[in-house]
Amino acid sequence: MAKGAIALKRFLDKDFLLTTKTAKELYRRGAEKTPIFDWHCHLSPKEIYENRQPADVAELWLSGDHYKWRLMRSCGVDEAYITGTKPNAEKFRAFAESLPYAVGNPMYHWTHLELQRYFGVEEPLSGKTAAEIYRRCNEKIRAGDFSPRALITRSNVRCVCTTDDPADTLEYHRLLQKETDFACRVLPAFRPDKALNIEQPTFIPWIASLEKAVGREIRTFSELKAALKERMDLFDSLGCRASDHSFSYVPYCPATDSEVEKIFKLGLIGGTLTTEETDKYRTALLRFLGEEYARRGWVMELHIGAMRNNNRRMFERLGPDTGFDSINDYPVAEGLSGLLDALERKGSLPRTVLFALNPKDNYVLGSMLGNFQSSECPAKIQFGSAWWFNDNYTGMREQMQTLANLGVLGKFVGMVTDSRSFLSYPRHEYFRRILCELLGDWVETGKYPNDLDFLTQMVADISYFNAERYFGL
């Protein structure tokens, strides 16, 4: 090396994202070997139960991954190579050719972490290396150990909470609980969005599916609540510890019982509802659900700020969750405060995790936490990890810095995978490295004492143990 030249750090080496001595030590001691609790994801319990080996790396990696699909579309790749019928090898090459342009995108880091951790591939993926990496990955897959359960076990995952509709039979959860050779617990999580979306065309068919699940007609709001309560009992019997909700904004518009019954009956016949009417219905149902979650000791997750299915043509062609969602910009503070306060006044506010999709809401949610904390549980109201479009280096640091500024970082329940892919677990490693780098920076710039024993335990707690205690595993 020439005199005065700067030594380049090798891409994705063992100290990736860790630039200080303290950060490196915290990661090795507190994070590297700590297990994972995947308490919010979209993995399929059916796929976990059937435990089928994938055909090739393209099926394992590209199928259903709308993060990769958005990247490829942004590079001008034809849809035939994304969700279409082109051969898997050609789809893999199209992704590989797009990837080098994604400098600064977390997808670039996630991709190479997954290649290293699961396939032992060290060289960067590109159009030039695509064919050889495709061959090597498929060779590893053919040798075995790439089924869903194998990948979960290799990733050191102790528990998975899937996302399940109230009308789901939960048959695969029942079957999985009879398995004796799979150490990871797979628990259902209650996701009643279709019950709340009374104005959507999916509402009437969904009511029919719930009627089938409970074996009786549902013609009143009271009957809907009774049916949902029955389904919650079933979820609870199978170990459910969490519920999940997604909103553009949190509605809060109280109404009388008779008003809500009229709104429900109008929704049952497909009548036109005003925004005020849908908000009154949602408010009544959310208050009922929150009380039931508190009674069962479940955690209530509120994901706030998504704007879904923006591209109507592609939605009609491919359906939801295919990469055409983005961030909304509704005000969220008043509705959220109203809902939490209404539950708190009745003594029925469950442990709650608030997720902000719009970064403008970070300080709104971060400051809301302190209004409703309780001695029943450390950090009863949590600020959820950087979610979806914020799930990147900058977003994760900003979320943790906001929580540290306004709340208590040391009681944070940490990262969620929020993925449909069994190869997504290195995202937890990514998060843990960013956490350790942040803490290491604060220590080495004199902003926090150099108490490595305490900080090591804090890192392990944020990585796993806080969530284990919070969800009551």
C-alpha cells in the first residue's frame, strides 16, 4: 500500500457496521449468539408444517418478496421476470443485475448477509456472478437443510408468532403443536383487520367465513363480538400472545350502541358508509377488542401509517401485498390518544406496541408512550422497531435514538422480521449491529459510562429477553 493511502475496509467482514472497540465487544458478548424471538412476521404455518425443500434459490428467495420486486421494477425489469412466468434462472439473473444499483438500500446488505450466512457465498452478487452463485446456492439446496424448519433452527429462532385471521381454522398450528422434533414454538397471532374494514368489498364475504368458523349466522354487532370472542378463546388455547392491527390512522369516534348496530347492519348489505360511520364502527370494535386482549394478557400491536394498493391496475392484476404500498401522512396523535385513554379509563389497556410507518410520527408515538405507562409491566407501551420503509440503517438508528430521547431504550422489545421469507433472519443481525454501534458510539464519546457488563446485558435484553418477558412466553 502506498504511503498515506487509506486502507479500505473489506465489504461485509466480521466487524460489519461496527466501527468502535466497544461496539465490537458488545456485539460479540451480547448479540451474536443470542436467540431470536420472531414475534411479528408473515410466515406461513402451513409451509412450516409441510416443511418442503425449495426447488431452487429463486423460489426460496424471490417468491413473494415484494421488497425485491420493488427494487427490480425500479430498475426497469419487466414484470415477466418478477411475478411472471419466466424461468427461475432468468428471474434470479434479473435480480442479480439490478442489485448493484441499490447502493445504500438495505436490500443490498440483507442479500449479502443471507448469501454469507446460509450459502457461504462471500463475493458480491451481480450480473457477472449471477450464474455461478445461482449454481452454488442450488447445489447447497440439493444437499438439504433448507426446509422452513431447518432454516428456522439454523437461525437460532426460539419462537415465531404468525399473522392469522380470526376465521382461520388454525389447523396447521394444531398440527405443529403435536410435533416433537421441532424445538421452535409456532404461535398464532390475532389479525382482525377484515372485521374492522366494514367499508371494504371484502367485509361481507369475510362475515360469511366467520359464520362458517363459528357455525351460526351473524346479523348484529353483538353477535359479531360474541363470534370474535369465541375465536379469541381458540387462539388463546393454542398459545396466542399477540394481536395485530394495521391502520392508515387510528380511528377514535365514540358512538352509542344503537348507532353502531345500525352501521353494522348497513355494512352487512353493502350500503354506502361515511368516514364518520366507519370510524364509529371501528372505534366500538377496537374498544371491545382491546378489553378482550387485556383480559387475556395479550399484547396489542398497532401498525400505523400505510397507504395500500396505490396502483389500481397492478392491484387488479396481482392482488394485495405485491409491492404497491407506501407511506400515508394522516395525523395520528388525537385518535391514538383517544383510543388508549378510553381503554385506560376502564382499566382495560393491554400492553401495546406502536409502530410508525411515517417517520414524521416518530416523536408523536415516542412521546405518547409516557402517557400510559404502568407498574404492571416495564415499558408497558412500546415504540415498535423501525418498520417496513424505515427498516434500514438510518431508520433503525432514528427509531432507537427517538426512543432513547423520549423513553427508555433499555426496556425496548427490539426487532421484528415482518417478512414472508424464511431467509430473513439476518435482518435481526443487521439490527443488532446497528444497536451495538449506536451504544458503542455513546460510550466512546463520553455520553455513557463504559460499563460493559451492564451494556452487554442490555444488548441481550433488547435482542431477545425483553420481548420474551413482555409477551409472557
